[in-house]
Amino acid sequence: MGWNNRKSGRVQFQRPFPVMLMGVDGTWQRNCELRDASSTGARVEVSGTTDVLKAKEFFLVLSSTGLAFRRCELVWIDGSTVGVRYLINKPDRKKTSRA
């Protein structure tokens, strides 16, 4: 799947936005540039090796303080450009019994 196979509208940035990818366990991180984003995923240009992305899940850190982030999974990779999908925790739906 390439970056142009979009399921939702994306915002493309005139200038790449600096972000970071970080392992879920915090053992690795890579500086990146956010190229475009949507409500479901993003396209990111990775600085350095992409070998660590074999983990499939990681955080896309959007702020320098680390307070804004998204948990992601790898969708595709093309050289140093990667496509990611945001993982969203869906609340458990508990069936309520009516008395």
C-alpha cells in the first residue's frame, strides 16, 4: 500500500513538521519529519535507519515535551518514508441488564 491510497482526507504540510518516533518500551527513538496527516494516520520521513520499525508498533511523538503523541502501527515503508496508522483504544462495551 502506497502513501496515496488514502481512506480519509489528509493535510499536507508546506514545510515538514519535526516529530519523533519512539519504541513502545522507550528503548529507541528516531527524529522524523511529518509530511502529511489525517485522522487515521500519517506519512513520515525517518532520519537514520528504519530497522527499528520491524517492531510494528511505536509512538509518534508530536511535541518536544512528549505530551502530544499517538500510538501507531507500521502500514508501509518505502526507503526512509513510512506510512503509519493510529491505534485507537476502543472502550469496552459492557452490556447492561435492565431489571
